[in-house]
Amino acid sequence: MLTQRLVSSLFWLIIIILAVIYRPVFALSVTALIIGGLYEFFSLIEKKGIYIYKYFGMAIGIMIPLSILFKFELTKGWELLFIVLALFSLFILQFRRQDNSQAIVGISTTLFGILYVSWFFSFLVKIRYLPNGAGYLAAILLITKSSDIGAYLIGSRFGKRKLIPRISPNKSIEGSVGGLVFSVLAAMGSKIFLGFSYVHLALLGLMLGILAELGDLSESLIKRDCKVKDSGIIFPGLGGVLDLIDSLLFTAPVFYFFMSNILK
């Protein structure tokens, strides 16, 4: 398992470096991860016996990052427009069904998947398009994934006290603290990209580290509800796409709003 994790991690390290440097690689990577994440999320929900609009949700979900990548904005609040249109369309699709059972659950879960996976992850695209966006993208990826690495390394070696066993039995308090320490150190090491003072960077790293762990726990909650260990098996040792991006789903939006306000 450790060897598989190292090989998969090395593969994604190369992809991340190329994505930060080359926009086409970044666009392709984001698009592929969102498609994979949406597919995994909707597949998990289907295992619970809930009727959802899987491929419609994936189609709408992929429109969000593509519209940002190609700078296609119908209105100033175009993301909200997509969400409203998606909701209208889901009701129309439900009207065509003969069975009205689980209508509310199916519609709301489909919309939640679009927001949770596609919209949240699309903030990486917005970060990339900020002035000095490549540096900011490198910083958020470094800080977030350092939290994941720290939690795994410290937790697997020193973890004794369970964090929230009913949600994730393998996560420990020691691992959580390790993740926060690694994210703070990574943030301070990102001074070359962000230019803030070390105190500022340490606070930013702590905030993003907490969000990264909340993102990880939130995905664990979804998996626990669906009674699965991993969201998928596409990446040996790491799990599925959602397992790979779960922490970024929470850190990317907050980091974008933080940096976009700093740049005003």
C-alpha cells in the first residue's frame, strides 16, 4: 500500500508541476478531475438507492469550469444563473418521471453534487486567472496537500487518540495536529509565491490547514453514509478522485476570496 501511495503521489506531483507551469495541462487536469469527482459522487449516491440525475448533473457541473476557462459569462452572476437553470431543469426532468418518490432528495442531491464538486473545485481556475495566478495556485496546492501529507505521516506513526471515529475511524488527533503543523510550514515556505510576512503566512497556513481537514472529514462523512471506504480505486494507494481533491474543495474557495480581496 505504501509503495502504491508513493507511486500515485509521484505521478500527481508531476501533473501538479506541469499544471502550474502550463495552462493547457491545468485546464485538462481540472476538467478531468471534476468529471471524475462528479461521477464518483453521483455513483455513491446511487448506491444508497436514491434516484438522481447523474449525467445531467455531470453535464451542468462541467459547464462551470469550462465557462471560467473560456471566459464565457452571460451575466455578471453567471454561476448563479447556471444553478438556477439547473434547478429549473431538474424540476422539468422530475415532471417527466412517473414515480414521485424521493423527488426532493433526488433534486437536492443532484444540485448539491454540482455545488460541492464542480463549483468549489472551479475556484482553482479563478485562482489561476488572478494576477500572479500561477504562484497563488502553487501556494494553495502546496499548503493544502502538505496538510494531507502531514496528517497521514504523523497519524500513521504516532496516532493513538481517535479524532471522530464515527466518521473516520483511522483519523487521529495526533494526525490532525501534524496536518496543521505541515500546512503552517508549507505556508511559510510559500513566501516566494505570496510575499506576506511570516506571521501572516503562519495564520494563513493554520486557517487553510483547518479547512483542509474539514474538507477531508466532510468527504469521510459522505463515504460513511454511503458505507464505502474510498470514493473509487482509480489511484492505487490514494483511492478515488474525491479522495484526492476533498481538502481542496474547502480551501480553494476561501483562498480565492481572501486573495481577491487582498488584491483590490
